[in-house]
Amino acid sequence: MRKGWIVLVLLGGLGLAQEMSPASLQEMGNFIKKTNPASYLLYAAEAKDFVEVFEPFILDVRTAEERSRGFLPGSVHIHISQLPDRLGELPKEKDKPILVYCGTGHVSAVAAAYLRALGYREVKNLNGGFRAWLELGLPVQRP
């Protein structure tokens, strides 16, 4: 239960809760309570394989400043606070694999839960975020 409240507080702080219907908020709460983290968290090495095999939509929810220091190749940048207004840029197919990441994996966990609440079924969060990706020396694109 505590984990659900933490996410809802984060959502409120990021302005996402205002954009969500009560049903979506309830769905997110249920997702957080019931979901085993192993079903949506990917460590960097797993994420690399996931990208190579499934060719997911890669969503970078970091700030523009963070992105200017490098990003996962092929990723689309939508800061988490802009996500509700830019849903049209996401895949139309709700079963399209999506990999979400931020700097450390915390903000992207909120974004992943939000997308799951909206009906996206194949959303994965990069555990440890961009930092973990860098630590493994995985490919990075620079602006």
C-alpha cells in the first residue's frame, strides 16, 4: 500500500494525477499493488537485448538538460510532465513494446505505471535508468 501512495504523490508532483481519470488512477493503484517488479523492470543488459529483439518504442522522460548529455539510440524525448499532452506521439497499438527510462529509474517507473494505467500492455522500465546503461558501456547517442 505504501508504494502505491508514493507513486500517487509523485504523480501529483509531476502534474500527471490531474490529467488522469479516477478510473485510470484506480487502475494505476491496482497495477502497483499487484504487479511483480520482475514483470516490468529490466536491468540494463536485459534492456539491451529487449531493444535488439523486440525493437520497442524507447521513451526518454528526462529533462532536456539530461538528454543533452546523451541518450539511448532511437529514443523519443518526452519529459514526464509533458506526457499527458503528448500521448499522440506514442504508439497507437497498445501491445507495442515500450521501454521507458530516466536518469535513475525512479521517474520512469512512474511513467511506466501511467502508461500501463492507460492500457499499454508491454511497458518496461529500465532499472537504474540511463546511469545503469552508461555503467555497462552500452551504446549512447549524443546530440
